[in-house]
Amino acid sequence: MTARSRRQAAAQPAWFNMWNDLSATARHGICLAILAIIAVGFMAPDLFSSRVLVGGDIVQWKAMAQSLFDWEATTGERPLWATGPFMGMPAIEISYPHAVPQVDDLARLLRSLMWPLSHLLILFAGTYGLVFHLTRDHWGGVLAAVAFGLTTYLPILLIAGHHSKYVALALVPWLLWAFAYVRRSPGLMSALLFAVATAASLRAGHVQITYYAAFTLGIWWLVDLVRAFRNGTTSTVLKATVWMAVGGVLGILMVADPYLAKAQYKAYTIRGAAAGATEGGMGWDYAMGWSQAWGELWTLFIANAYGNTGATYWGPKIFTAGPHYVGGVVLLLASYAVVFARRPAVWGLAIAGLLMTAFSLGENLEMLNRLMFDYFPLFDAFRVPETWLSMVALVLAVLAAFGLRDATRQRPDKAENEKVTADVQRLGIAAVALAGLMAIGGTAFFSFDKPNEYELLARQVAVSRPDVSLQDPQTQQFLVDTIERVKDERRDLFRGDALRTLIFVLLGAGALWAMRRRKLPTFAGQAILVILVTVDLGGVGRRYFNEDALVPARQARSVVPEFGFDTFLKERRQEAGGLGRFRVLSLEGDPVTTSRPAFHHETLSGYHGAKLRRYQDFLDYMLFDRRAGLPEPNALAITNTRYVVAGGTLPGMQPVFSEQGYTVFQVPNALPRAWFVDSVAVVQDAQALWQAFPTIDPEHTALMTEDPSLAPAPDSAASSVQLMRYGPEEIVWSVTTAVPRLFVASEVYYPAGWSATLNGDPVPILPANHLLRSVVVPAGSHELRMTFQPAGRRAGLAVSWASSGLVYGILLLLLVGQWRRRSA
């Protein structure tokens, strides 16, 4: 400390230094306790009310996974194939049990006891540790933790039911912390910790978030590398890079199960190679859904800049659950870091944040994003570009911590100190001016018009009031007046939140000024800024995470309703012999987005972002007669659909039950779960198959794109199929045929897991009618068995056990050795 600094310290009240007089342990304890109090306070609606968190997507997931839980309840084992949704699909992306124990199992245990508080605490602790490691500033760690943990997108995820995404985001700070540790202290210990963090992030089950985190780390590493080349210190960065690579590879090996099986599954999904008419991977339009508009980026600064939810939202997305809001105080501090804190970590994070913001624009910045989509590895594997902003929120939170540290730290040199004070004042004035301009006249810069709003409203009127003419001047004036009223509401929301942002920016800038002018001790000013960020983000977050958004505990126990027709259909299933006897097509909603029926029945419907490609083709080209708008009879036949649930009438079908506005129709001439066909018609490709499909008699003829070399069976040739055993992972039939025939099973063709044996000898499974499994059966009586074991499962388990044992074993030895050295 210089003589000037000692004189200034002596002139200050004693309490100005009380924070620095505390031990490091005490300061960490106070900061973590504050974060725990904030976490409990924010989660209070879930913790201290009679309501619980459910979320729409959790309801969808529960319905998709129920067949797995039912089988586990009966047998004690969780199967790897779900029989309920989409005629059956791999459970790898629904509910896949982790067979290899790792450190994230502790987080999973906490989740079972105190979700979602568990993962908010994990997020807070990880962000605090990351920032303290980078800045050695306790209050910076607290501020960053609150800024990221309460950013509006996260509570919205909880309410929407995107819980795996929330878990993945909660673990990202730990991954960045492990990276920063290797970066600063390259060696075996740091590499192993990086491996553990990488594996935990991937096991969270939302690889999209891990991909975004990896992109952030890649940019950070590149900035370090460029700086090292310029400074002639490449050896240090290269050493860290080697250890990062070691840790990264080990982390990936630790999750060989389930990711080997996942990678093989992806090749057969809508996100992988195509079996039909569409290109492999996701199409551009599908992937770019929910792109952030340029103007919508203002929601980072003003929460309701683009309205709220429902009719007040006026952006280009179909709908939104809320904004990506980080707040004026966080942006003020992050801006200071980017402009004035010349540090490699700041530059790396700032560049990553800028690029990810550009990626969030999706189709609204097509020149960049089309290039990335076509050429950058795995960029085309993920959809919903606005999700990039979740990582931007973390980057801004960390940058805000850097800004807090540098803007509030007193320098020993007077000239440097005065320069920092002047910089803070200039930036504060600019931020207040911007917020003031938006609060006073910001509505002049925006139209508040939603694209195609008039047409959408007119369509709603036409549906609800078919007796009203849209050409009537009074109707047209009604539409115009309605839109104007909504636009006035949008303007009011904008003004209200713009004024709110102005107040917080004023208070934040004032706290910085008071610290710079020594009117406040640094720790007190930093605490005030933490309080401002907590109140700001917590207040906006409470608009979404509140008691009204939760579900009464009694209702939560039956979140997937059971209707009278469900009970009727369950009774019919028991009469028929149980699982594997027939399927149900429910038209109570879109079969592609409605998973409720799968909770109760083996069904054709479901909801999943990675459906099997062949099943998507079936939905797109085979299930419905598009001209009539009705289910295609042949599609119902080959899928073993015995009943259809609909809200109206279905020609040619007999109603057998009716209740609550829905009728159950019995499908005439429904085919069994498996049968022999008499002949095979070979077509050129999938498109030709779809075109010919409505014209065949599927009971007697199967369509194939490869010739199985079977002669047509004569009419007199007898055959029989008897189902002996049916389960998710094993199906056994007793089959008899007088001549060689093609056996067709109404089960989805998936070659990366299903195999067949005939009398114990392996036989190939061939695709029939594009969607189904088939086997060439020679004349005679046979036992035909199909079993499911995901390709890569056994190898994945072996690699995961070996690598996890190696990593945790060496890590334990290193930690024990370190403890002994400290104890000596």
C-alpha cells in the first residue's frame, strides 16, 4: 500500500474496511449464504405453497415415457424400447437409465429431494466459483450468479417444463470453471476435473447446451492462442491445450454410454440421414424456427420491449413464453468490462457472446447462419436459434463481474484512479441517457405491428363466427380497432418496463459513482448492485415463476387426464390379451404433437423432436388421405390400429363408445400385429412406394424397395401366426407356412437395435411397406424371435466403466496425496 493509500484508509471510517478484515473462509461463507437465501426466496412459490412445478413439456414427456414406467413397475427393469408412442421407439431420447455412477448422480439425488431449488443452488455455486476463480472478487461472484441464475429465460424454462435444459444450464458454469482451471493450472489434476465436468454436462441430457458451451470455450481458447502468439508465450497455451484435450477426450469416453447408442440412433431420425424423400438432418426452415428478431434483442435491456406473452407479443415467432432479459445494471457492468477491462478472458467471452447473439438471429441473419448451418460441424443438428441467448446470458453475467471488479477497485495511482472514475461516469451517463430516451420516446422507434396480424385475427373471426362476412365494413373496422387496442397495450408495456430499466440504471450508476467518490465502501456498493440485480431480475422472473403458474399438488398427481374412452379402450385391451394386441389412433389433437394418448395406450401419436425418419415419412406421406382429410384405411390396417378416437364422424367406421364429445370408432378389417403376405411388389424407391401404397391390399401384398426373391404363394397354401410372448425388448411368435413367405410384423423398422432369430438362427429383418419389419420365413413350423439391444450399448457401457474408473481412481489418488502433503 502506498503512503497516499494509507492516508486515505486512515481518513475513512473503520467500517469501510470491515469486509477486508474478514477471513477468506468467512467471506465465502457469507456470499454462499446470501446466494442460498436468494435461491430459497425465488423458489418460494414452489417451496412454501400448496402448489408444485409441473410444466407442459413435462406432461408430454411423462406420457411418452409411461410405457417404460409401467413395464418397470411390473418387472423391475426399465426397458430400452417404449411401446406407447409412435408405434414404438427407442427410449434413448425419452428416459435412459444411467448405468455408470458418476459425480452428477449426487445432483440427481438432490433433485429428487428438492427440485428445482437443487439446481438453482448448483448453478449459483458453479457461477460463483467460476467468477471468483477468474476475478478473485467475492461480490463479483455473487452478482454473476444472480445475474445468470435469475435471467428470465431460466424460470420460463421451469414453467414450460424444459427441465433437462435447465439442468444442463445449471452445470455449464462448472464446465467453464474446469476449463478456466486447466487454462491457468495445466496438469493432470485439472485435466481430470475437466473430464468430470464434461461428462456431467453431457449426462444432463441436453447436448445442445453442451455444444453452445463448447463453442464459447473454443472462442475463448482461440483468443488465448492469438494473444500467446503475439506475446511469444505459445508454449504455455499449448501445454494447457494438451491437457484440455486429454480431459475432453476422457470426458467423452466417460459418456460412451449412452452417446454411442445416441449417435447410432440419430442416423435413423429426422436429424440424421433420410430414408425417404427429404434430405438428411434438419431442414433450414425447421431448424430456424424461433429465430430472434433484430428488434427483439432490446428485450435484453427492456423486458417487455416486444410485449409479453399471448396477444401482446408482436415479434415474428409463432408465440413466446417470455423475453430473454438480463437487465440494465448487468449490461452496464458488462459494457464497462468490454470497453475498459483489457483482459484475455474478457475478450474471449465478449467475442463468443457477440457471435452467439448473431446466431440467435437465425433466419434474420441468413448470410452468417446459412454459412454456419451448411459448413460448421453439428450447427445443423439443433433448432430454436434463440436458445443461443441462454449462453449469452451467462457470458454477460461473467463480463458484468469483471466490470464490477474493475469499475469499483481503487487504484494506488491517482491519475489512473481518476481515469477509471471518469470512464465510469461517462459510461453511466451514456447508459442513463439511453434508458431515458427509451422511457420517454422509445415508442416512436417501434411499430408494434405483429406480422400478418390482421390476417390471423380475421381467420379467428371466421372460425368463431362463420355467420359474419369478412368483407363487411363493420367487421373490418372491428378488426382494425381490436389491433389498435392491442398495440396501445404493447406501447404501455414498453413504456412501463423502459421506465423500470431507467430507474435501475440510475440506481446502479449512482452506486458506482458513490464508490468511485468514496461515499460508500466498495463492499457496500457492490452489495447494493447485487441487490439491484436481484430485485430487477427476480421481479421480472416472478411474472412467470409464481403460484398461478404452478399446479395444485393434488392435481399434479394426475397431470395426464384419463377420459371415459381411455377406460373403455383399456378394458378392450385386457379382453384381447394385454400388450401387443392392437393400437389406437387418437385424433383429439395433432398426432405429431399430442402425447397424452401414449400415457394410456399403444398409439400412433406422440411428441418428440427426434422421431425416427421412417415414422416421420409415414406421418407425412402415408397416414392420411390429404384430399379427404381422413386416415388412410391401409395405414390403419398395417399399423394394427383397431380403434380411432375422434371428435366427429368417420365414414365407414362403426362407433362403439361415445362420451365427453369424443367417439371411439372400430376400424373394419383391422390386421393383427403380425401376418403372412402372399406376394411382394417391388418398387423403385420410397416415393414410388408411398404413391402405390393406397392401391394395394396390405393383408396379401407388401411393398418393398429390395426384392426378397420370393415367389407368390398359391391361394391354397396355409399359414398361421400365433403371438407367444410380447414385451418391449422381446417378441416371440410361433409361425407355420406351407411355402416360403414374407412375415410382416406391425412394428417399426429400426435396424440399429432389433435383430431376429428363426429357431435360434439369426435371420435378417427387412423393411416392408417402408415402416414395418419383415422376415423371409421358409416352409414349416418355426419359432420367430425379435429382440432389442441398441447397437453400441454393450461397447458404450464397457468404455464408460473403464474410463470413469480410470478418471475417478487417479483423481482420488491425487486428492489423497495432496491432503497428505498439506497435513505433513
